[in-house]
Amino acid sequence: MKLLRILATLLFATAAVSPAPTFAGEGGRTPKPTVTIETPGKCVAPAEEMRRNHMEMLKHQRDRTMRAGIRGEPASLNACIECHASKKTGTVLGDGTGFCQSCHEYAAVKLDCFECHQPKAGFKAAGVKQ
Amino acid sequence: MSNTNPRRAFLAAAGAGVAGLGFTAIAPGLHLMAVGEANAAMRPAGTPASPAIRWGLLIDASKCAPGCNKCVEACHDENGISEQLPDPRQNSQWIRKIELVDRRNGRTTTLPMMCQHCAKPPCVDVCPTGASMKRADGIVLVDRHTCIGCRYCMMACPYKARSFVHAPLTEQNPEVPRGKGCVESCTLCVHRVDKGQQPACVEKCPEGAMTFGDLNDPESAISKRIAAANTTQVRSDLRLDLGVRYQGI
């Protein structure tokens, strides 16, 4: 009986010491993604709308820019990257911390924009010399 | 991202916009527009490419210097073409220098060869997904969002102008997205043209052998030169109505 009491105290102590993770929703069981907004309050639309519709906005904009040649649209992937790239790493990717990747990893959505688009802000490529 | 002051960034952007337009402010709200045809006007934000314009390029092969590779290097820098694959035949070639030799007398001509931006492009005809496309102002492009990498356009192109990206890339320029599994070719530096600038190869040619401009505008430098000199369309027998013309070949 004494041994059982010690064991219960030990268990309670470890539960109290370990840091409490943030959980999604009221009484949720899944941890929330870590989203850092580097320059808050400057987005082209309110956060709620961006969360739901950013993919639609980018999809329509990409067709208008690519096919019709319309430039300077409010929604633009480059503008997203310039604003949302991490101040530490300079990119919107990165395991669990990058603005785009952290959320997409959490939502289990494959993010293939960056197989072609440059994820780093202010990047300047140097070509090969022959 | 080094510029963190939003007001300063705005001023810099506004300054760049004014410089790109070739405006000189006489008084507030009153501008003197530069008449030189070196730079086309920047298309205002929100307006699509105009079908009234046909962008073209005139290359004077008699001025093109043998051994000079400046246009190719300028293209690589501008478009972030930096990959060096184990098999060099798989490297992307948006522009290449070629040498023509007259076997009878050994006369050598060099010229840069790239996408000829046909008015009737065979690559667009054969594309099964509609990814290969011609923009309203005559620039032939690949929409990588719909390209499936079948390479049918590469076979259809009479100028071997297109390349396939064989390996994953990480060094793309923000304005020039490119990636594995898609076909690509010269875009006539569409991102620069839309800002009112010249293609990188035209700007960097030390001999001034390349002229860029609107083929539809009879007053443009390129149209005047084509009207005055004898110019050639490569493989004109195919009647593709090319946007790139050559002189002295």
C-alpha cells in the first residue's frame, strides 16, 4: 500500500513538472502548429479569410499573372514570402517553424509551391559561368 | 528583407516605378515622358498584356563576336540557371551560341539561338494540357502549373529551344520559378519586359548586336531596322512568323 502511494505521488509530480503543450480547440488532444507572424497587421485580408481562402486567392492570381500577364495583384506568392519569411532563417519553410510549412505539416497538406518557387525572401541567384 | 522601414520601402518602390517609366517631373502632377524607344513603358498594375503589341528581337549576327558568351551568362544570372548536372547534355539551355561555317571559304558567323517566339508556335499546337501557351503580346511561355513534363513540345520545336529540368532545384530567382519535371525555354525575360525593361541578354550584349521592341509599332527602333535592312527568319519555309529575326546570316 505504501509503495502504491509513493508511485502515485511520483506520477503526479512528473505530470506537474512537464510543460503543458497548447492543444487545438476546447479540450482538444492535438498540438497546435507554431505560427509566427513577423510583421502583424499588414496582410491583404483578415487572418480568418486568409486561413480559409489563401489557396484560392493564389490559384486565381497565378492564372491571371501567368496567362494574361497581369502584374501587381494584391495576392502574390512573392509578397507572401517577403512578409512571412522567418527573421531567423529567412525562409517560409523549415521543420515545424516556417510560416508555410508549420501549418501545412499540421494540416497534412502537401506543399508543392516551393518545388519551383523560391522560399527565401530577398534571394538573388547567381547563374553558372561557362 | 534588410529594409525594415515600410515608409522607406514604399519610397524606394515609388522611385523605381518613376525611373522605369522614363518620366521626368516638371511640376507636381505634370510629367514629361521620355521619347526614346530604348525602354518600353511599364505596364500599369492590373492590366493584362496587350494584343496590340508583338514583342520581338532583332539580332545582328555581323556584330556578334566569336567566343563572346555574355548573353548566355546574362541569361543564366537573370533566370537563376545554375545547375551543373553530371551529364552536361541535361543542363537547361534557354539561349546558346552557335557557329555557322561556310565550308567553301571558311567564313564563320556566330549568333545566339533561343526560342523564336513564333506567331504560330508548334509547341503550343502539340501540348496535350495547354501548358505551352502564347501570351497576348506574342511571348511564348510554359505554364508550369499545368505542364506534365511529357516533352512533346521539345520534339515539335524546330529550333531545339526547349529544355527539360531533370533534377530538383533550390537556387531559383523569386521572379523566375523553375523546377524539376517541367519543360522550359526563353521567356524573353517576361518579368523584366512587364516592368518596362529589356531582356537581360539584350542589355548585357557588349556589341549592341540585339534590338528588342514592338514589331507591331512602325515607329519602334526594331521595326525601323527591319524595314531598312535585309533580315532573315530562320527556317522561314515553315511559315511560323517568328518574333526573333536575324541580320547578316
